[in-house]
Amino acid sequence: MRIDKFLKVSRVIKRRTVAADACDGGRIEINGKIAKPSKDVKVGDVVKVSFGNNAMTFEVLSIDEHQTKQSAETMYRLL
């Protein structure tokens, strides 16, 4: 699954266009490397999302195309 879509489905970022803009701006890293919006994310990858002074690092646990609001947090584990 593409990183921009994963961020939207897991509800880390609310909109896919915002997730794509964050990737283009160099604020998303996968396993320590800056990610483009089309970069595929796999189970076990470590993703870092940086916004301003805040940073969120998490490990991908599952990749599902559709998630409910309640089960979206089961897709990743905060580090």
C-alpha cells in the first residue's frame, strides 16, 4: 500500500492530499529514508511523521484497505 494512502486509512493524517504534501515536503520517513507519496509501506516498517516541533514514530502492524474509525489504531504501534 502507498504511504500516503496508509496514513489516511490509519487516520494518522486526515486527508490523502495532506499526506502526499507531507511526503513531498520531506516530513515522512520510512526506515530512516525520506519517502515519496508513492513509496510502498510493508508490515514491520518504521515510519516517522514530523510536523513542526512534533514527531511521531510508529511501526506498521497491518495493511488493510478499509478500516473503521475504532480499528484504525490497530494498524500501527507507537514507538
